[in-house]
Amino acid sequence: MRFVRLGVTTVLAALVFCAPAFGAGAPVTREVIGVAEPDDALFASSVEESGTVYVLDTIEWTERFERNRSVWHEVEYDFGAQVGQVEPPATLDALYHDRVTGVTVDASLRLERLVSAGASTRGREIEVFVHTSYDTAAYELTPEVLARFDAPAPQIAGAEVSQALLEALHYDPAVYRLVEASWTGPIRKDGDKTVREASYTVERIAEVQRAVYGGDVALPDVLVHDGIATYRAPTVVEAVTKTAAEAVETVADDPTSLVPWIVAGGVAATTILGAVFYWRRRRRRALDEDDISLEPGDAEMEGEDA
């Protein structure tokens, strides 16, 4: 553990010797355009560019009016169940709520396309109806049409008959049709009446049609804010502190993982110290050579001048 502490100290010493390398980069900026209110939290505390991590320095906000705003808006108009294709109007008046300003504006939208939901929005339905008649042999479907109780199946053929039965079953004849019918019980007497129960299968024939309208909606001017953040390169103290914290955390997790840092720091520190000693040694040798090059006569002359 003592070796590890020594390595951390060596790394930090090397960083201090290399201090001029930090803080040399030009600042970088980031922008946020057109927000409703100034919010410093929209900017990150640091950014990375070209391998260098820059820290947040200053944030400046300016306000302006955003004009000529518009938005594409689409709505669907439901025509309900229709037999055959509808003829929708060319334009549709609508309202659009602008969330930025909180204002609701009028819009005139044009027809974009007609959408069909298919021939049936729900499956076939089975309905039961009890036919009654004072006639022992037949029951009335329309004022002009009588059907026999002893027929193989209840009668459904004919436009007037189908319409009368659908209305009796509470279905719209323009939207539904009768598919089939069968008896579900025998002929029986109910007082002075003859009755028989029948089952009818009803199918939807109309399409649920919708028209899609769309267009550009002009929006009111709005006050917005633009922000610009300036990021600077880290200072020596910040860089050393960050490196020290990372080193301590690394040692806490895995002491052996710091060995490459220790070796690199030791090499860097040794190189720097060696360069310093070499420079000082050469300087001292140069001074000694200057002293030897002076002749004795020159020294006496210098003494007399003094």
C-alpha cells in the first residue's frame, strides 16, 4: 500500500510539472434556440470535443419574438356508417390550440383523403322475433305480404319484407341486411292467437367512412429565449484534483490497476527531473569554462580598475 501511495504522489507531481498543457485550448460553445423560458439546466455541466473535456463557464440568454409561425394540422371527420362513397366538402373549419401561447386559433383545412373502415365494423348478430297472428295459417309481414307458419323457413326475400323485418328488429335498413332466418320453435296457440318464434341473422352492410382534412395553420407571434453557453478547458487545479480523485477511487476498487499509472508517472517525473539536472550541470560547466579562459594579466587589470 505504501508503494501505491508513492505512485499516486509521483503521478500528481508529474501532472504539476506538465501544468502548462492544461487550460491552453480555446473555449467552445453550445446553443439552445427558441425555448419558452431561460433554463440553465438545459446545458450540460461539461462537454467533450477532440478528446478534451471542457467545463461550463458562462451562460447568456437573449429574448426575441418568433414570427411567421405555422404548423401542419390534420383532423378526421367521421361521416358514420354510409352505404356507398360519401361526397365530403372540399374544406372544413376547425380549431387549433397553440400550446406555446395558449391561444386557440381558427383554421380552414382542405380535404386530403377519404378513409373507409371496411364493410363491417362488427360481426353478424342473431335476433329472435315471435310472430303472432289471428290467422291460424299465416302471419303478416307487410300489409300486402303474408307468410305461412308452416313454411320451411321464415320469409326474408323482397325489399319491402326485409325493411319491415329489420325495422321490427330495430335495425336501420340503410345500414343492415338480413342474411338468413330459421324457426326456433314449433307452431303453438296463445289464446286465440297463433304464434311461432323465428331467428334472424343480421349483417352490417354500410361502411364507416372518414375524411382526413389538413393544412398549415398560422400561429401568433411568441416571445422565445435563446441561450449560449461557453465552456473552457479545465485549469491545472481542476485537472489534478480530478485525476487524484480517479486515482484514489481506482485504488479503492483495485490497487493493482494503478500500476501502469505509477510506471508512467515515474517515467515522466524521472525524465523531467533528469532534464532539469542536465540543464543545471551544463550551465555550471559553462560558467567554469568562462572563469578559466581569463588570463592572469586580465585579472590584475580588472583589480586595478576596481
